[in-house]
Amino acid sequence: MTLPATHFLALAQRCADGATLDRDEALQILTARGSDLTLAIAGAHWLREQSFADTVELCSIINAKSGRCPENCAFCAQSAHHDTSAPVYDLKGVDDIVAGARQAAEEGSHCYGIVTSGTRIRTDAEWQVIFDAIRRIREETPIDPSASLGILTEERARDLAEAGCVTYHHNLETGRSFFPNICTTHDYEEDVETVRVAKKAGMKVCCGGIFGLGENLEQRYELGLTLRELEVDSVPVNFLNPVAGTPMEGRNDLAPLDCLRILVMLRYLMPNTKIAVCGGREPNLRDFQSWIFAAGASGTMVGNYLTTTGRDREMDLQMFRDAEVRVGGCCE
């Protein structure tokens, strides 16, 4: 049954005024079809424009250390538990990491993430490489350095902040109730605590997850609600791009409009939070990639991902022009 034309716009206004999207309202968005979905998207578009106008921010990453991860995350090509063709190498040197930051800045990214495989950084030598790289990125480029290094202690979080790390990235991956289906080698609360530790150290926190892992609609809302309650600064939204050799091989749960519904739901939940579409954009959204901004996204990742190739840069730049959004951040 079609809802009144004003339903989602009124809901968007209530969310803008501070109301929390409840379970039933989230499910209305996640199951909306036809004109109901169009109106829900319009509400998300309005919410995004209230905080970000027509500006979108771009981010890039470097896979600074790849493979041999002891965690058994079911989607991950870099897990030692799975037989994949993902590259395996030790931590890259400072010069390589900084060179990647320079390229990211030249291509318009405002944030550059140093990403390493594994539960955490374990050696002082590796920490020193990361600290030195972050300092040089701050000194030599206009870009904001970010790090995604796994579980953090309070001491190492303070060290990262002092070195100049602006943002710490650490995904929760999925809702708490579904997490045991995805990973059993560490507890969900360890990830939540890392988010708290990074915030306590004074860093911004980029925290999101992957959709399309087999979670149900309520679990999609569950993850969004947790992110709202943690008051994260930005939410990277990934859609599963199944990798051969992982337990997720062959899974294909998401249609393009499902991806848009997820973005809309997250924007209503977190009206003022940065939301960026990251991994899995190309194979899941297909011809609907430019719709992410109307559905509430305020940014996207450009360039390559950890173990998969991203879209051609010129195609993305044309998409931004076609969608009438302006690339902002530190590299306008």
C-alpha cells in the first residue's frame, strides 16, 4: 500500500530535529518500492543537503600490508583461513606510503587511509614506519592522514593522535547479532571498544560495515543504530563484492535499489554524519552509482580498494558532474 506523499518528508524533518529512526520506520525505508522509495530518497537528499549542500568528499586508501590475517572474517580475501589469490606482502616503506598520499591529493581526495591486514600492529618497527609516514603526510601534502590498523590500545591510540593521524578507521562490519556468523576469532565488543579508544584519544572515527553478507533487514538497522549511538564521525558503506575462495563466494544478495535503501536508512538515522560509499560500489549499484548522492551519501571512495580494482577516475569525475555535486574537502 502506497504511503501518503508527505510521509517520508515529514519523517526526514523529525530526524533533522533530533528524533531517532525507530525499527518500524527503518523497515518502511528498507522495504519501500516505487513512488514510496522515490519519496524516501527525496527525504534523504534533503537531509544530506542540510549538512553538506552540494559538496561531496573523496577518500583513498593504500593496502599497506596485505594477507596472512589470523582473523576468519567470512568476506575477507586477506584472511589466512581462506584460499584466495589476494596479494601477500609485509608493511610497505615510508616513501611508498607517502607517495600514495601525494597521488591521492593530486586526484582530489581529502582523506588517505593507511590500511594493514591483521588483528593489530604488533612490532615497534612497524609502528615507527606508520608514525613516520603520518608525520610526512601531514608535512608534505594537504591531505588528512587516516589509519586502519585493527584493534587499538589506549597507548597506541594516543601515539597515533600525537603523530598527526586525523581519523581512525575501524569497521564493525555488521550488526552485533549477526557478527558471530561472520567472524569467530574475536568478539564484537573488541571492535566497539576500539572505536571508543580512538575517540578518547582525540581522533575522528570512521566506522561502518559491509552489507549483503546474509544479514536481514533488522540487522541492517541494528548496525546503523549502533553507529548512531557511538556517535562516529563518518560511516563507510561497503557492499559485498564476493571473493572466490571465501565463504561468501557466489553470494549476491543486493540489487541496486537495495543499496540505495540502505543509504537512505542510514541518512535518516544519522542526518549530520558523513556517509561515504566505498567497496562494492561498481558491481552492486551498476547503472545507479550516481544515485548515491540523492540517496544521502556525502562522499565516496575513489581509486582502488584493498584487493579489488576501482572504477576509472575520469568516469567518476564525469559522474560527479552529471550528478551536479561539487568535490570539496581539503583538495577543492
